[in-house]
Amino acid sequence: MPSEDVVKQLHDKATRGASLTGEEQAQLEAWYAEQDQAESEGLGLTHVSPRLAPLQAQVETTLTQLVTVTQRIQELTAQNETLRREIAALQHQLIHASTRQPA
């Protein structure tokens, strides 16, 4: 397990929408589990109620999906920016090509 500072930096990156590697995500999830366990022990909730276990699993699944969707949005945003630059370059070429041709 990485140091507390490293994991807190990963948490900060994740909450700001930055992409994490698979290993970083696994480290962060393990840290979250440790934090949950410590909090549960501090509250005297050392066992998960059978009624809460499915809800907890559902929350974890939803969080995983959220991370996946966030990463996909970031990928699409980067691709869109690349396309915008390419379009701008083509428009620039078109303008210069049309001004060089005699009317």
C-alpha cells in the first residue's frame, strides 16, 4: 500500500476528474475500503447489516461506473479538441488557398 500522502493525492486527482491508471484506481479503492472500515469501527458498526450489504454493493458498482464514464468523457473531450485544431488548420489552409487563386 502506498503512503497516505500518495493515496490522498490520488483521491484529489479522482475527485477533480483526472484519469487514474488501473493500479492507481485499485490503490485508491483499497484505501477507501480501509477508511470505511476505520469509520465503521469508530462508529461501532463492525459488521454490515444484511439489509445494507446489497445497497453497499450497488453504491460501489455505481461508483465504478461513474469512474468509467468520467474517463470516457475525458477521452472524448481530448479527441474533440484534436478535431477542433484540425478543423481550424484546414479552414486556415482553405482561406489561404482561395486568396492565392486569381478570380
